[in-house]
Amino acid sequence: MDIAVIGGGPAGLFAAIHASQSGKVTVLERGDTPGRKLLITASGQCNLTHEGTPEEFLHRYQGKGEFLKSALESFTPGETISWFTRLGLKCTSNEDGKVFPASRRAADVLRVLTDQCAKFNVRIISDFRVNSASKTAGGFSLCCADGKTVRASRIIIATGGITCPATGSSGDGFKLAQSLGHRIVTPRLGLCGITAADHFLRPLSGVAFSSAVIRVSRNGRDICTHEGPLVITSKGFSGPAIVDRSSRMDAGDTITIDFTGSRQAFIKRVIELASLRGSRQLATVIHEAGIPRSLVSCMLQHAGIDGARKSAEVSKKQLLGTANLFTSSSFTIAQVGDLFTAMVTAGGVDTSEVNHRTMESLLTPGLFFAGEVLDIDGESGGYNLQAAWSTGALAGRSCLA
Ligand SMILES: Cc1cc2nc3c(=O)[nH]c(=O)nc-3n(C[C@H](O)[C@H](O)[C@H](O)COP(=O)(O)OP(=O)(O)OC[C@H]3O[C@@H](n4cnc5c(N)ncnc54)[C@H](O)[C@@H]3O)c2cc1C
């Protein structure tokens, strides 16, 4: 083989299509069909990218955007939309900028990819799980579990991460990359909810907040802050405010939540309302300042505060203390997601050992990487698939050079 792509996910198929324009390309896929994870993206609707410029995308990858700059510029989010549209897949954007196929069917996205593979004579060999890879004089030798061996002059590892192992991504690529000399940044789960150890808000499971602010700290040091929609779950918390920073969190960290999203304004409002409507109950004042009644009663009960007291009878210090419960409520994180529900893997092939202009290994010439196997993880909203398209296109084109 000229070029072997290990992994038939979005990154691998895209790399294969772009490499096939002037080389013989084979995709080796461990499952019986390619793109199984793609089919479950956005509950089967496939949020395939986001509106925006490459520059705007750089901030969406947990501080790792700089590595992706060349890839995003060489295959931009706009090009993703026009590439699929040109091939007959109409795209549509939500108000928040998320881009989907107009049909809202991930299967249509996969069909475009497999049709292009067929058009450019990309061979897809399924049920071929690459177990080991070694460098040979002429390129690489790849062995399958049943002993079959193939040789290729160049290879692209596009085996994804470790989440949702039923879709075929279970970390094989990390072992393959390691055996070819690469360092692996310890894989972590990302785009997932968290379990809170002291979850006294469990009865409020399902209550959502349009804009909350979270702060995560470890051993007294701040790790990250983020703002966005948040939802209370039976285990802890989820929603973009949590999910988009989950790959930075660890069990044992403290998460402090401002359910109001705007501490100063909320406290000002509580003080105003308490002085204007002193005969109202404390709980009512807090509710009228913008907190759902269910959260007010659960929080006050947990703090042992009598919400039935008239607000005029509450001292300013007590009033501030009560308001603070809603703007800085702390929980210990017991667990960050799990393998079956987390949507991405943070960690993976150390990007400092990969040429960002080509996606080629800096250690082993002829070896390329694409997609989630790399140590990059994006926020929710189409950023991870865009990373797959951009790194896939770049790796595919570069391995022809
Ligand atoms: C539930 C869910 C919803 C998501 N929704 C979105 C979304 O809407 N938008 C978005 O941007 N991102 C979304 N993501 C993330 C996105 O799906 C991934 O980032 C993307 O699929 C990564 O593409 P990839 O090609 O790198 O890896 P994968 O899609 O994981 O593909 C890797 C492929 O390699 C194969 N493979 C693995 N090991 C071997 C081996 N040893 N030999 C041969 N083949 C192998 C696997 O079988 C698999 O087919 C979602 C993820 C999940 C789990």
C-alpha cells in the first residue's frame, strides 16, 4: 500500500479522501463499518462544525488551539460547510452558530464520506484491528489480531480516543504511537457532566440555569472558570458551563457555582428588594431576585436558614450571607464523567512531537496523525468534528508530499 489510514472515523475517512487524489489509499477499520461514532454525534443529528473563522476557533481547544492553527487555516470551518454542500449535503446553522446537515441526519454525513471514498478508489478494509505497527526499511508493517500483516510506505493513525468504546475507539492508537516512539499525554475524559460528592441539590435534578459561572480549584489554586448554561442532574451538574471545562477537572477538585451568572447585580437586587418590600419573606425576596423557588427552598433548608422570616427582620450581614449561597456554592467533585457518556478524550499523542504544519511525526518520518488521537479536545458545538476534518485534510494532503 502507498498509504494506510488506521481508523475509519471522520478524521481517517477525511484524511483518506484527501490523500487519495494522487495516491493509493487503504483505510483499516477495526469495526464492521466505518464512522460508528459519527453516527451518534449530536444524538444522530451531527453538529459537524460551528460558524466562525479559524481565529475564533483557536480559543475553543482548552489552550491547545495554537497547534491547530495551520490545520484550521488549511481547511477552514467555512470550507467544511462548502465541501459538504458541494457534494449535495445542505447545511443549516442554529442561532447559536452550530452547523448541522439540513436533514439532521448523521448518516447523510457519513454517506458523503463513504461515497467520496468510493469515488476516489479508497479501499476500506473492515474488521481489521491493527494490533501493532513497526518501522521497516520501506515504510511500516501493520499487524492485525489474526496475524495478517500489511505494509505501507506511509501511515496515518486516526484511531480516536477512549470514550464510547463500543464505537471502536478504545485507545489503540495511543499504544501504536507509543510503540513508534511517541509520548502520550495521559488520557482524560472530556465533554461530560460531573458527580458531586456532597450533592444536596439532588432533588432538583433537571432544574436549569441559562447562565451560571463556575470556578474550579485544586489545593486552593484556581484551575479554570467558565460561564454558560448549567443543569442540575441526579449525580451532580452538567450543561455547557460544566461540560466545556470537564477535561480540566479532577475528582477531589472543588467547584464553586454562581447560579445567578451575575453576582454583583444579583446581590444589589436582593438588597434593593429587601428594603423596598420588607414585609416579604426572605425566600420570596431571593426568588424575586431571579432564583427558582425550588433552589431557594433547598438551599435555605440545607443552610439552616428560616426563609419564612420577613426580610426587614434580617440583618444586612445575614442577607448578604444568604445571597452568597446562590453565588458561591461549593461542591467537591467525586467523579468526572465516565467512559460511556463522555464525548471526547483529552490527552493523547503529545502535540509537541508532531509537525503542526503537516501532522507528520517529528520522530518517525512517514507517520502522520489525525483527529482525536492527538492531544486536543474542543468545546461542544462542532469543534471536535472540525478538528477531525482539518487535521484529517492536512494529514491526507501532507502525506502525498
Ligand atoms: C455521543 C457523542 C456525541 C458527539 N457529538 C459531537 C458533535 O455533535 N459534534 C462534534 O464536533 N463532536 C461530537 N462528538 C465528538 C466526535 O464524535 C469525535 O471528536 C470524532 O468522532 C473524532 O473523530 P476521529 O476520527 O478522530 O475518531 P473516531 O470517531 O473515534 O474514529 C476512530 C475510528 O478508528 C477505529 N479504530 C480504533 N482503533 C483501531 C485499530 N486498532 N485498528 C483499526 N481501526 C481502529 C474505530 O473503530 C473508529 O472507527 C461526539 C462524541 C460522542 C461520543
